[in-house]
Amino acid sequence: MNLQPLYDWIFHQNADGSGLTLKTAGLALGVLLLAGHVVALMASDKLMSAAKTFPRNRGWGIALLLVATVWSLFLVKHMDMGEFFTWRERILIIVPVSFVLVVVYVPEFLAVRALGAVLLLASAPILQAAFLQPQTSRLLLPILAYAWIIAGMFFVGMPYLLRDWITWLTQKPTRWKMAAFAGAAYGAAMIVLALVDY
């Protein structure tokens, strides 16, 4: 299957400059944020319990790491590697081997580390969609992307921090609800701006 057109669309590599638009990215992110945080509000007790077990959940860790691995393979296969193009085939072997080695030898907080990797990968299309766009409101997307990048680096290198944050957030239901309201509001704002301004 040739996924080069998909890569070119996501990262604006088409000859005519077309690709993932700010409007599309804003709507998609807004809907995901709004829906996810509304669910967090409606099923707060159940999700708070699930959140507490997430950092050491091996199933989630393997699933998220698999997502990061496939995503990385997609990027390595289709991106322009410049002077490192001769490394492409080797990296395509190293990435899945690394997946197996991490699953076997780095089981501690695997879910948090894998989530960090996914956040780092997910930030790139968002930044690309907002790049050089004239609207000041576009900053909602890069702000979220850079928050993911910073969180992702900490999750990969210091995964116990997410456990501590979850513990703090779930100590009082009001904290959880305030965080869910904030996320839902951010998502709603992004949807409105995507519809009227992007």
C-alpha cells in the first residue's frame, strides 16, 4: 500500500502546497477534546479509577507503544531524510526491534512512556497545520501541541510524574471536574474558531 499521498497531505508536501488545513485540524481536535472531556465529566467515578491504574497498565502500554511504532515507521518510510537517506532501511528495522526490546526490558511505567511518545508524534501535524497561518486564533493549536511536546518529554524521561499528577487530580472530585470543564471549554472554543475564523 502506497501511503506517500497521505504523508504528503499531512505535511503539505504536495506540489501545489495543499494538505491538512487549519480548519480541519481545529475541528478534529476540538471535537476530540470536547467529546473526551464531556465523557470525563459524565463518567467521572469510573474514569478516575481507570486513570489511577493507567500508569502501570501493561495492556495500554503495549497498545500505545504499537501505535507509536507504526506511526514512526510511517514517517521513516515516507519522509525526506536528506543526507541520511542511506539509513532509511536500517531505521525501518531498528524501530520494530526497539518496540520488542522496550516491551520486554522496560516494563516499568510502559503506558506513560508510550503515551509520551504518541504525544510527541501527534504534535507534528498540528504544528504543520498552523504554520504561517495569519489568524491569531491559530495559536490555540500550537499551544496545545507544545503542551503535548513538553508533557511527552517528561512522560518518556520521568514517567512517575504522570502517576503523581493523576493522584493529585483524583484526590478531590472537584479537581477532576474543573480539569474536565477546562478541557471541554478549550475544545468548544477550538470548534467555534475553526468554523468562523479558520
